[in-house]
Amino acid sequence: MQRIQTLTVITTFLTSIDGQLFSLTSMSSSVTLTASTDSQELVYACFAGALVFHVCSSILGYAASFIVIRYQVVDAESPSVAKTDELGKRSNTGLLQQESIRGKQLLLKATPPLYAVQSLFPTPSGIRLQSRTSTPPLDLLTRCYYTILALSGAGFISALLGIATYAWFGLRQTVGIFTIACLGVSLFACVCAVVY
């Protein structure tokens, strides 16, 4: 659940980097004056695409974080260690919800709305404030998580393409060749790290 908040922070950082790269390439300089209009537009399109992908993934992560913020992970343990009552069922008191993810049992506690206000002012007996949805929307959060990953990946690829295009068309040919070679070595190292 905390991965969505982490992805939101990362994509927000990548958005700021994309904005800096876009502004760096859009300023008029000797590099932009010598490059053709088509190559300049390709660089702008790549950086603008990366900016859009990262901004959209940040906004989606921010919205998904508001869904997550209403739940608190109380406990995570394997099913064999789970505490059971005399009937063999897991004890579930209060607002706790039990979910199973990758073989671990998660106990999620719904945080009532305006919890800080409730703790300051006593509520009359018999009145209980709680969410309308008692179970956490884990399917929705999973879809948001994978969509954020996909949009971030597309933005990352677009930014790398923009950097390579800028180096190839805007700078000297030796710089472009060296940049493409560095990009190739980096991508090869990433693939080796994932595969092996």
C-alpha cells in the first residue's frame, strides 16, 4: 500500500526533471539554432510526452493515495501463524478487515473520517462513525499501481529517447555517438541486472 505513495514521490521527481530538460532544450542557443526544425520538434515531442506521462502518473498516484490513506495495516503474518479462536476462525474485532496477499494475511483497519476531531470531542453512546465501504478496494489499488508503473515506464522511455535525439541531432556527431553508446550500455546493464 505504501508503494503507491513512493511511486507518487518518484514520478513527481521525474516530472520536475522532465520540465528541466524541456526548458533546457527549448531555450535558443547555438545547439538549437544549428539543428533542423524536424529534429527540434522530435526532441520537444519526446520531452513533452515524458512530461505528460509522468504528470498523469503522479496525479493518479496522488488520487490513489487518498484511497489508501483511509486504511492502516495493523498486522501482516503468514496464515499458519494466524491467531484463531475456539471455532477455528480468525478473530476479527472492530473495523478490522482481513485480506490475503501473496500468502500473507493482512489486517487492515479502516480509519474513520475526521478521526482527529472524534478524538477531541466525545461522541454520544450508540453513535458510531465509520466508512460506507468496509472493505478496502485492493483491486482498484492494484490497477492504479500497475497503471502508474506503465505510465512511468512510458515517460522514462520517452525521456531517454528525447535525450538521445537531442544529443544526436543537436550536438556534434561524436557526442551523439558517445551518448547513444552510453545509453546502450546502460540499458544492457539494466537488462542483465533484471535477468541474472
